[in-house]
Amino acid sequence: MAKETKLAANNVEKNMNLDEKTANVLDVQDMYLYFQTGKGIVQAVDNVSFALERGKSMVIVGESGCGKTSLGRAILRLLPENVYKYEGSCLLNGSDIMQYDDERFRKEIRWKRAALVPQSSMNSLNPVLKVSDQVAEPILIHDLADNKEQAREKAAEAFKKVGVPVDFLNRYPFELSGGMRQRVAIATSLVTDPDFIILDEPTSALDMLTQANIMNVLTKLKEEIDISFVLITHDVSTSSEIADMAAIMYAGQIVEFTDAYTFFGTPLHPYSERLMASVPTLEADDEELGFIPGQPPSLINPPEGCRFAERCEEEFELCSEEPPGFEMEDDRIVKCWLYREGGERDANYGK
Ligand SMILES: Nc1ncnc2c1ncn2[C@@H]1O[C@H](COP(=O)(O)OP(=O)(O)O)[C@@H](O)[C@H]1O
Ligand code: SF4
Ligand SMILES: [Mg+2]
């Protein structure tokens, strides 16, 4: 049987020095985030583990409602009031920031060493503040500049990184296009020079051309500055060019974790296969496009076995139990019983 494993590249020794440049900038282990609602407990993030190497980018892909935003918010500890369970470890530079109390987390981590560009952030800039003041805010909050002038200089540097003309610093959000406002939101996340940033659906509210422009900004950032990022998206096609690693999320869990190049060529998990089959290509006409019949399960009392079983054409007896993540020979991790021997999947294997 293949080695069962957590969905993480390496286990890193825990240390207490946030400045240490460990191989993995981020190492999330056994993360849970459940919400209490009138209808029951929502298992939005259910035992998620993954690691991100320093300087690399990773995409988290999955259909709407599968827990991507909740996972990003769990990492940055941006939590709503109705949290029922919030557990796990989250190593930043090898130091477990889940152990920090809220004040320390706010002072040392959030918007300083780690930042999140929220979904629809371009529409949530403060309308009465000049964009220069918004971008400079994290600098001032964290005392990273001696005065306002120096904070503005840093804001101007961040603008250059994302391709916003410096004379836009004095404008108000309503004076900028959607694409420019999204760049401003990204600049705000970069201004403190964080170890990693999480971008939650950074292109979803934009037209095709602007989406492409934003992806170019991210590609350039990846090439030019030493930043690690996590890109959350429901659209697998937007991410193929910039992701080094890919995590496929389904119903609150990561079902496949792999290097992106291999993933986009040959996805392994039955859900990943269907996801990739639904991506339009130049060769395929619309009728040939696959779609995934059915809906993801409710995250209140989700199925006990494999959560994809109801939609999976390969389902067999074992699937009534939850599969662990199996490690393949090429280090990919797949949470599916078809891969319990760790190698190629046999068409008749599950039967
Ligand atoms: N504060 C909350 N209270 C209750 N349920 C929530 C809350 N936030 C998110 N959810 C639910 O958690 C699940 C995952 O949501 P989300 O993380 O937004 O998914 P995604 O970003 O993949 O679309 C969904 O079922 C959503 O309705
Ligand atoms: S574990 Fe079973 S039901 Fe789940 S994806 Fe694999 S074959 Fe399908
Ligand atoms: Mg979301």
C-alpha cells in the first residue's frame, strides 16, 4: 500500500525565530475551521494540510462553496463570530503562529508578515481616502516608517511593483478603473514586504482583458520579487501559467496536492479530472466540454466516506470510508482509494 501522508511537502522543525528563512515559508497542518449555524455545524475547512516552499506560488482550486475563502481566512485568523472549531498548526518560517494570542498575531503577523487580498477587495477600498493613504496604512500601523513621507515612498514603491502609475497615489478609488483598484489592493498587501500573500479570487469580478492584465502583474511579481503566494480561484484555467504547486479542494478538504506542471498535464483524482475536463481548450468545441454532474455535498453533516462519492463514476466499496492522502511515486498526494498502491491507476482497480 502507498504511504499515507499529510498533504505537506516536508515536516519542518518548529522554531521560534520568525526571521529564519526555513525551506517552507508556510506549513499548514491539520487545519480545521467549522462554523456554528442554526441548521448545524458547517465543516468549511476539515483537516487540511499543505506546505508552500519559499518563493513559490500555489493555487487552491475548487468549485464555489468548497472552503477556499475559509481556508485563507483561517490562515490569517480573520474569523467571523460564529466559529465552532478552529484548530491546527500553521508554521510561518517554522514558527507556529496558531499559538500566538490575538494581540501578538495582529502586531507581528497579519498585514505585516502575511497578508490577504480578499475577494472583491477592489470594491472595498475606502471611498473617502486617497489610495496613497490606504496603501500606506499597514506601514503606519506596524511602525515600519519614521514618518508619513517615508510611508508614502514605500507606497509608491509598491505601486511600481504592480504597475500603477505613481501619480495615481493622489487619486480616490472612484477615479480608478476596476483593474487599477485591484492593483491597489495587491499593492496594499505588498507594502510591508510580507513573507507570503494570499490572493482570494483576484480576477473574478473583472473582464477578460483586465483578468489577463492582473495575471501578468502576478507573473511579474513572481519573477521580480522574493514573494511566495497562494492564489485562490474557482477557475482552474486562470492559474495554469503562474502556479508552481496546485491544491485541489473539494467539500472542505484538499483532495490532490501536486506540482502544478504535472497536475495540469495529468490530474489524478477523479474530481481533478472532471475539473480539468471542464476547462475550455482551443481544440475542443463547446459540446465536448465535460461538466461535473450534481452538486458538492452540504458541509453540514457531509458524507462519512469519500465526499466526492456521490458524483464519482469510479465509486466502489472502499469509498464508504474516508480515504487518506496517498503519496505517489512522484510525490503527488491523492486522497482517493484508487491510488492506494501509490502508482498508476488501473481502470478496473476499484472494482
Ligand atoms: N460565517 C459563516 N457561517 C456559516 N457558514 C459559513 C460562513 N462562512 C462560510 N460559510 C460556509 O462555509 C462553506 C465554505 O465557504 P467558502 O469558504 O466561502 O467557500 P469558497 O470560497 O470555496 O466558495 C460554504 O458552505 C459557506 O456557506
Ligand atoms: S475514493 Fe472512491 S468515490 Fe472517492 S474519488 Fe476515489 S474512487 Fe471516487
Ligand atoms: Mg470564496
